Amino acid sequence: MNQFPPPDLPEDELPQELVAAIRAGQPPAISVPPDIDAAVLNSAGRHLSTVTVARPAGRHRLRWAVLSVGTVAAAMLLVTLLPRSPDMETNRSMARKSSADISASPVVAGLSVTADIADAGGFGADIDGSGTVDILDAFVLARSLSRPDHDVRWDQNGDGQVDDSDVQLVAMRAVML
Amino acid sequence: MKRARQFPIIRTLFAASLLCVLSLSVRAQQEAETVSQPPGAMTTDIPGPEQVADDAVRFDAVDVFVDAGQESLAAWQFEFQSRTEGVEIVGIEGGDHPAFAAPPFYDPKAMMHNRVILAAFSTAEKLPTGRSRVARIHLQLTGPGSKSCETQLTTCATADGRKIAATHSIAVAAK
């Protein structure tokens, strides 16, 4: 099986007298009979099976407590340090709208405003790009109605055109509590 | 060896928790300052009789004025919030100038509550300048004594959409 050449032992390069002297200085190998070896192993196994490792319970609990607190703290730190954008706040407040809120919402100029606001999904109401949705967004949109170059992203209710109903939706979003 | 690896993790997490507490306290302080002192906010008292029952109800209205100075006022947004108990908003009216005679935009959820955001704009040719009443808020007041309310003019703009530093005031409407 061994197809490899024998290792290049250093003792081949040493003087034979030195090798013989070293081998003569080594103690004879001790051989343990297998039955004694097995008896020692069995005895050690029995002994170790009865031994329980006494862990310091207080320190263990403290470690887990610190780990748990640290993990929660790290998560909170992430949440704290991550910047909050006004759009995110707006979308979050929109997401909090319950069905009761929707049923209590207004009808302005014959439009079902809240349903359309909910459909709008919060994107595109910041017309002037100020970072917040206020009445100036509705004003900018209203002024743009007289111009032909509407931005299609300003279509708030998804009816394919930018008109007064979209202005109403943006204005209602600006005053929404 | 194992313990030596665990302690740096624990120290790191402990430091992270300290940082977290520190940053949370800083943010809470900033938010508290924001809530207590919003820029441009103004507190006004609505006087009321002292010798009435706790459940006595009366109705008052406050007029909202915006002073745009020499500029023409084309858009405005305003927030009203009562700071005392027993104040409920029951109605909103428009202002004096034809450009803002229609009731402003507001969330109907504000009705029978103590906070409302009002806003309006006009694309009319003629716009008010100087001090102009832009809205009236009808209130139901319950109980004795004056009621405190906080108001803030959030934004104002001219006809070309330029923001202006207008001022605002409120006053109890004449009956």
C-alpha cells in the first residue's frame, strides 16, 4: 500500500555511533495489558458519570442577563441611530389608519377622499420635495394644473390624470391628524 | 480560554447598552424640547367665568389671523391645540377675504377633539395682504375658568409659492 519513498530521516545523516548512543539512553517502552487498560477506563467512566460540574449559578444567570440586555440594547441602539425620514413617519401614520378611521373620513367636493388617500399609498404627495407634505404641496400642484407638463407621478388617485381631485387629496393629507 | 472569549462580548454589549441609554436620553430630551417649545408656537388664554359648575358648557369661537405684511398671502397652514381640559372643536369657518372665505381644509377627526390642523390656499388674482382673518374655530368649553390653547403657523407662501415669514394671532370672536 505504501507507494511513497521512506521518509528522509535525519538519523540516516547522523553518525551511527550517536544514533546508537541515543537509543541506548531511552527507557524501555512500557506495555499495559489490555485487561488492565479496560479496567482503568471502566473505573474512570463510572467515576465521571457520578460527577456533576458545579457551575456558579449566579454568574451564569448574570451572563445571560447581560447577554439579553445587551442584545436588546443593541437592537434599540440601531433603531435609535437610524435616521427617521418624514416620509417614513407619514407612511407609518397612514398605516395606522384603521377601518374605523376610514369610515369617519371626509367627503370633499363629492370625492371619497380617504379611500383615495389610502390608495395613493403615500408616494408622490410631497410635490415640492420639501420632505413633508403640507399645504404648499397642494398649492404647487394646483398651480401646475394650468400647465400641460404634469408629472404623472403627481396622480394621487391613480385615475391616470392630474386634476383637482389630486389637489384635494394632497391638501387633505396635509391636514390629516 | 472560553471565558476569555466571552468577556469581550459581554463588555461590548454592555457598552452598547450604555450608548443606547445615552442616545435614548438625548433623543428624549430633544423631543421634549420640541414638544414644549415648537418654533413659532404661541399660547393664548380663552377667558371664562370662574363661578360655574364643572359640567357647565359654553360655546366660544376664536378667530385666526395671519399677517403677511407687504406680501400677498396665497397659502397658509396652521395648527391649534388646547392645553387644558374641557376644550372641544365643534366647527370650522372660513375667513374674511374672498380668497379664503371657504372653510379651510381640516381633518374631520378633529371634531370633538382638542387639536386641528387648518390649511388653505388660493389661486385667485386678488389675495390678502397685511393682517387678515383666515379662519374661525368654534369651540365647546366645559367647566370654569380660562382655557389655554397653543397655536402655530406652520407655513405661509405667496402666489408664486415662495415661503414667507408671516405671523399669526388668535382672538376670541365677537358674539
